[in-house]
Amino acid sequence: MPTPSGTGAREAARAFYQAIVWQEWDAGYALLDSASRARLDSSRFATLAKVYRGGLPFEPTGMQVSACEEQGDRAVAHVVLIGRPSAHQRFKDTAILRHGSDGWGVSLSPNFGVPRRR
């Protein structure tokens, strides 16, 4: 049976990106889906998350989930990271989440933590 809309995917996405902003790597790792956790350990995640955060064009100080659409056991969250030196600094990202036996988790894309070309 499909999961009803509004079951926690938005909150999981928000918590994951807050962990990235606050550099709380263990908290971020705990919010990954089981497939992502099986693919990499917490140390590797921390390394990739630091590269992801360091690749932003500004220092992130906050975030918001602008939209989150749940479709059964899959959700797509649209996230905006906000930063210094001004509130006009913004970076848009999209997260895929999967619902499993332990709830909603962020499914890391293969290019998470791969340095961006500038």
C-alpha cells in the first residue's frame, strides 16, 4: 500500500541539510537511507559531505525545504541553502528520499561530494 502524503520526508530532508549546514556529519549519516549507508561508512560520508559543503559558493548558515512531493516510498525534496555574507546567497539542491523499515532516508546521488566545476 502506498505511503500517504506528508509522512515525514520533508522533515528528514530538512534534518539532513541542517546537519550539512551545521557540519554534524554523524547526524547527517544517520539520516541516509539504508542503501546509501551500505554503500559508504560514516567516515567516507563525512569526507564527501565536507567536499559538498566546501563546494558551495558561500558559507551556508541556514536552509529551507521549498517543496517536498511524496510518491509512495519515494520523495523528492527541493532545498535552498542560504548563506553569508548576505541573505541573498542561495544554492538550490534536490534530494531523493526513500522510505524503508527505519523511516525516510536521503538517497545520496553518485555525484554527492564530487567537486563542482566552476
